[in-house]
Amino acid sequence: MEGQTFVEAEIWTVAQTDHGNVVLVRPKGSDLAVPIFIGQLETQAILIGMGGVEVPRPLTHDLALSLLSALGAELERVEIHDLREGTFYARLIVKAGERDDLAIDSRPSDAIGMAVRALCPVFIAESVVEEAGISVNLVTGTQIEPDPTMADENLELQRELGQRLRDPDSTGTGQASRAAAVDEIKRLRMELESSVAAEDYERAAAIRDRLRELEP
């Protein structure tokens, strides 16, 4: 990995904030997660991949993986390797037969969109985690106040995530509302199938996101 130190990570969650959509990449076993802001279309693509939503025709990330397969190659892993002037950089590591691995430049959002479909490992450079990581306690709700030791540019996001997820039952899945939540899950599943059949992927992604909040 060219002298850099990488750690394996997971695509922990995708959230919506007042500043836009963010995907949180968390090194396995770490108390930090790296927030990467992404566009609406990229958010939908990642959510569809994470939720395993079946679509009648291949989307862009599905097409890219199909092309790799047709050429006898496979996506071996994704690396988020750099952060420069507020921009994250990633690459696809592709295995093609007996050839050396190919490193292909990619936006992190596209790389993640492919990784969640291919179920391949995601790695992130330790230097990126050190520079951009925020405490996962802010997202779990066990710690609400921002950590003043973090970089200044992360403080506003820390405050927002902490307040947004302060109440673990804020999605309405507490015991008192569990029966209503079960009914809503059934209804949403039916709406999800209808949206996919109608190729309304934006609505399908929104429904899938809501299901992920409700389902235990």
C-alpha cells in the first residue's frame, strides 16, 4: 500500500444533516469515524447497495462491476487514502488474472457505492482518520457535547450529530410504539417494492433508509 498505513473499515451509516448527506466510515474496533459528505444521487446509490434493494435494470455501480466481471477482473478492495484541502481521495484496487493489482482513481462516494455491492473490504489511511475522525460517541448518543480536542472544522458537525442522535428512541422504535412501528415496517416494505417496480429509485432509497431506522 505504497508505504502508507491502512486499517480496515466499515461503512457504518449514512445520515442526513443540515449541511448535506454524510457517510460515516469507521475503522473496525475504533472509537472514531470519518464523516465524508456526499451528494444526493450518491447517497441513494449507497443506500440501495447497503440495503440490497433489487432494481430491474443495472445502475451505474452495478454496470461497472458487471464490466469488471466480463473482463475477468474483480474489485478486490477500496482504499480511502488521502485528504487534501477538504477533499477525500479514494481508489479501487482491481485484481485482473495474473497481472499486478490495478489502482484506479475514484471519488470516495463511487468507491463506497461499488464496495457495498461487491461486499469487498474497505481500507482507510490512518493519517486520514487522525485528521478527520470524530468520536463515535457523538453518533451513539452517549456523548452529546463536542470534543474540543478535535479539529475546528469538525466541531459544527460534531454538535449536529450529537444533537440529532441524542435520543436513542427518536426514530419511534421505543417499546411504547413498537406495535405501530411493526405496522409501518409492513407498509413501507410494500411501498418499497412498488417504488422499485416503478423505477422510482429516489423514493426507494428514502424508504429503505426509513426501514433501516425502524427494523431491529
